[in-house]
Amino acid sequence: MKITVLASGSKGNCTYIEGDCGALLIDAGLSARETFKRLESAGAKTELIKGILVTHEHSDHIKGVDVLARKLDVPVFSTQGTLWEFEDKRKSDKDVDMQTVKTGERFEVCGFSAEAFSTYHDACDPCGFCISENGSTFGFCTDTGRLSDKITGYLKKCDAVVLESNHCPVMLEKGPYPKFLKERIRDQNRGHLSNTAAAECIQKIGQDVGTFVLAHLSEENNTPQKALETAKKGAGLFSSDIEISVSLQCEACSTIRV
């Protein structure tokens, strides 16, 4: 599999996964036009895309889903709660094929075997995904206030993981956000994962996973340097054996292979 994070952050999220028989998108929070532009820039093959997997219904994850699904003529896969919210937010009444997935149950898409797992965020029924093909497994986990043992168990089985590293706790505390928003971001049941929490995860499972892409960085409460430094400290003695990179909002990150 080849994985390219096309965009990651509060202004839009989208990840492209290409396998031997087809390709998938995880989230489509950019406009359809911008998504196609970034796919082309990354050398992705739009004709291979056979489905869009959606983690939750916030606009930075679904903005382009409706138009993309219709233009590409592909189904949208997500949990029932997310699909209800997506349907409610759609501006078009044209048909879109929506496929409900249940957390903990595998489903097949164009040669990929995928499984959703529940996350902790202020959305109706949020999830992350593990996607397998030809003996390799990729994990995607952003927009979660914490990592339970169950989530960590899923990610530990992966060869590469896109992992949220949203904020530096010190920058968030000293930053300009109002108190209620700071509390929401820090909330373990509905918020976002901090650099520290991401580093702790890498410390636990880094030897098993090997490759991490840090994602959904806050532009106000984090920097790529802080996220990367904290993650590498978490990797500790094994930092030279673990590949860690950072995805940005403004451009596609380098393609990783698993």
C-alpha cells in the first residue's frame, strides 16, 4: 500500500491509500476541486478510487464527500451515526451510495480489508480505521481525546499509523482560545490528542509499528517542530528505528509505503 496524507488540520483532512487493485480516501474535508488538485499533485490515480471512508461528520472531514462521491461514482463508508449526520448536512438531494459499517466488524472494498474502531470526540459516532492488503496493515486515528487500550491494541497491529498530535499543552494553555474551547480540546472524551499523548502511544507501540505520520496539528496551539520533537522523545532509545514524519494542512506529505 501507498499512503499519502493530502491535507491534515482544522481546515480540511484527506488521505489517499493506493493498493494493488484500487484506492480509497479517508475523509474528504477539502472542496472537491481542491481534492482533485492535490490528488494530481501527489501523483495519485483518481480512476482507482473505489470508496470514501469517513471518520466523523465535522465539516473539515466531510466538506467534499458529497460531490466527490458523485463525481467518482463511489460509495461512502462510515458508522450509522456519522452517515445520518452526513445525510442531514448534505446540500444536494442527488443519490449517494452510503454503506454502514459497524465498529469491530471487517468489511471489504476493492481488495482492501478494513475495520472501524470507536474514538473519543464530540461527534455522533466517530471512528478510526485499520486497513489491510497483502499482509500489510495501515492505521488511521485522529480526532480523539484519548487512546484507550482497545484503540492502542488496534494500532499496535499496524505497519504504519497516521496518528493525531493536535496540540502542545503549554501552547494551548497560554494561547488565545477562550476557556470553554481549551477545555473542549483537552477533554479526553470529546477533544483532541496532545503531543504528549501521541508520544506516549509511540513509546508503547513504536517497536511494533515502525512508521508514524503525525496529523491534525493545530495551527494555533502547536508547531511541526514541537510535535516531532515530542514524538521522538517518546520513541526514546528506539527513535533511530522508528520513522516519524509530520503532515501539514497546506500541502501533501510524502508518500509512505507499507
